[in-house]
Amino acid sequence: MNRYQLFKELRRHVKLSEKRSPVYEQNKTAKTIIYLMGGFMVMYLIFISVMFAMIANSSRTFTACEFIFGLLPFFLTADFLFRFLGQQTPAQLIKPYILLPIPKYVCVESFILSSMITPNNLIWLCITIPYAFMSILFSSGFWAALGFIVGFQLMIIINSQNYMLWRTLITKKIWWWIAPIIIYGAMFLPWIIKDFDAMFDSFALIGEGVASWNILYYLGIFAVLALFFFINREVQYHVTYTESTESKNTQLKTVTEFRLFERFGEMGEYLKLEIKSIMRNKNMRNSFLYSTIFTVMLSLVISYTEIYDGNFTSKFFMVYVFIINGGMLLVRIMGAEGNYIDGLMIHKENILQLLHAKYYFYCALLLLPFIIMIPTLFMGKYTLLMLIAMMAFAAGPVFFMLMQMAVWNKQTVPLNSKLVSKGNVESNWFAFGVEMAAMFAPVAIISILQAFMSETATYATMLIIGLLFIATHNIWLRNIYQRFMVRRYENMESFRATR
């Protein structure tokens, strides 16, 4: 079997593994929603492309190719960040093939090559093709338009390989975040040192080079792509092999008792369990650390800069800062407990007490962004009513929506292993849809309410809605518990299968 045949066979295995996944039927149900969201995204990107084409056609200071490539740092940075929503790394997929009698790197190479033609890369054609048709094809000719599309797509593929490298290393050590921050910060360095035109002109040259099919530009692009390919091949293989063969030494740790929670009885024990799980388990600790860092950073940016002072962005990020923790952690509720779900099912209403403990814990975390954003009250960006309303709305309807996933989540999230565990291979599209709804629904509600009432009345309404959900949390948490118990055998079987 040659390399091409191996590549086809491995691609077939990936598709079969997705169909055999215990969450495949759940994903099929949610894919309709995701396809609709994908359709809206495609339409939105085409709209952006048309807007850019109109700007380029009306300008006499730069060509159409220069305009898009001049904005390349923004495109690449956004592309890098959005890949964290779903793109897998080869190290997550190749563990079953490590011991097979096939060439050492062929499996890694196959997955790296297949990652270059994923929808994450091809989605950018929704911008480049309409733009090239409207602004380049009739003014500069077919070959210039084709060169522009090919050149931009190659830059996106290089960016995907850059993401793959640092995503893998970040998973091992959080300090690897420094590297992508330096790389993408360097793209904006001419703007910081001199002005925006300096950055724009330096990247615009690449656009002119690829559109004119300058061989030197393409040789440079392919050299960088080849460099990333070989670096990724070594890193992905090394990380997977190391994680598959390493031996772990168990070290005794000091036991923290958290006597503060003993007064709450059984619920206090589950609060201790939630906190200790985050402190002691690598996977949960990293997720909690990422979400907390994002919350703190975004809160500080909102409080002390004017970046998000626009009418829409101010509302969106005020909502977002209160939802980050829940959106990243609560959406996977019961996933970690899948590792020991059999023990939780021994006593009646254990799960109900657990749900209460999780709800109170994440409600308490809402105090963090609220405290950090207090300076915005004195700067006049937000009012006390707005912050309290959003905190209450997050603790009410948003957490109500996210905690529904306790019924539907049936995929075990590994506590410590990260890269090559089964629980990270399948994508839970339904959870992604709920997460997106939790993020955008509050902004949509605010916008609708403000169309019919004043700002004060809008946030007073949001506060009342939030308080109603908080006041009735015992009712809807019990409803979640009862629905979970109806599905308990199906969920427990799936939890065991995905450990």
C-alpha cells in the first residue's frame, strides 16, 4: 500500500469513527441548526466581501489586491482565534495508528495534509471569490484574479499550520501562548512603531506579488509552508508518542478540607468536589484558567480602553464578559462527572445536589467580572443597573440554557489526558449551538427591547427576567434532574463508552 492509498484509508477511518461515535445521533439532530448558522455565516462573509469590493473600486490610492492583503494581519489573527472553536490537531487522531507496521510519519503526514483542505480553510473563499469577481477580474484580468485567490488561500493554509503547531504546544504548557502573541503582535508592529499605512503597505506588497504571479513570492510562501509542515510533523509525532508511552508518577498532595462548606451539608460536599476537581485535574484546571484569564483580560480592556465603546460592541462585550466562564465550562456540564457517574448514581438525588452546587459555584464566579468592571461606572461607560442586570440575566436565563446540557451531554471529558483522549475527538455540535445561542441571544433581546423602550426600562426588564429565573432555580434544576433520570441508562452507557 503506497502513501496515497494510506491517505485515502485514513480518511475513510476518520469518517467511520465519526459515524460510530456515541454522540453521532445527537450531532445529526443538531447539524440542521449548525447548517443554518453556517449558511448565515457564508452570507455574512459574502456581504463583507461586497463591502470591501465597493471600497476598493472607489479608491484611487491602492489597487484591489493591495487592499485585502493590506488588511491581512486582521484576517490571520481572526482566523487563528476562531480555529479554537473546533479544529482538531493530528495528535488527537493518530494514537490508534502508532503501533501499526506503517512508515513512521505517514499517519501524521496524512492528517496534516487533510487539515489543509478542511472547511476551516475553504470558508475564506466566500470573501476572496466574490471580491476577485467584482474588483479584479474585469480590471486586471483572469490570471490576476486567480493569483489573488490562490495567494490568499495559501496564506490561510500557512496560518492553519501555525495554529496547529501552537495549539498542540499550548495544550501541554500554557506558557506557549507567548509565541503566537509575539508572532501576531509582530504583524502589527509597523502600525505601533510608525502608523497604520506602514503596516498596510508592507502587506500590500504581497498582494501585488501573488496577483502578478511573481515566482519569488510564491517560492517564499511555499518555503514557509514546507517549513511549518516539517516542524508540525516532528512535533505532532513526538507529542503523541510521548503521551502514549510516558509513565506517570503519583505524588501525594496536601489535602485541603475547605471547612467553610461543611455548614451546607451534602451540597457543601459537592461544592468541595467542584473546587477540588478544578484544582487537581489538568484538563479542568486548564479550561478554568483559560476562561478566567479571558474574563479578566476582556474586563480590563472594556474598563480601561475605548476599543469597544461602539453602540453594538459595548452591549455585546458587556454581555460576553459575564458569559465566558459559563459558556466555556457549563456547556460541558456532567462531562467530567462521566468518569465516575456510577458512583454518583448510588444515592437518590445525588445529581440534583450536584446541579445545585454547580449553579451556585458559577453564580459566585460572576462577581469577578462585576468587580473588575466597577471602574466603568465612574467613567460613564455603563450604569450600575446595566451591570447588575447583566449579572442577573447571566445567572438566570443564560445559565438555565447552559445547564440544560446536563440532560444531553453523554460524552466523558477526560480529567487529565488532553491530546489523544477519545473525549476530545468528537465535536459536540449541539453544545456549540447552545453556546452560540447563550452568547448572542442576550444581545438580540437587548436590541429588540431598546427598539420599543428606553435604555433604563430595557435593563430593568432584563433584571426582572434574570431575578425570576434565579428565584425559580429550584424548580428548573429539579426539572433538569428529572429529565436526566429518564435518560440515565442511555447517558451512563455512553459515558462508559467514551472514557
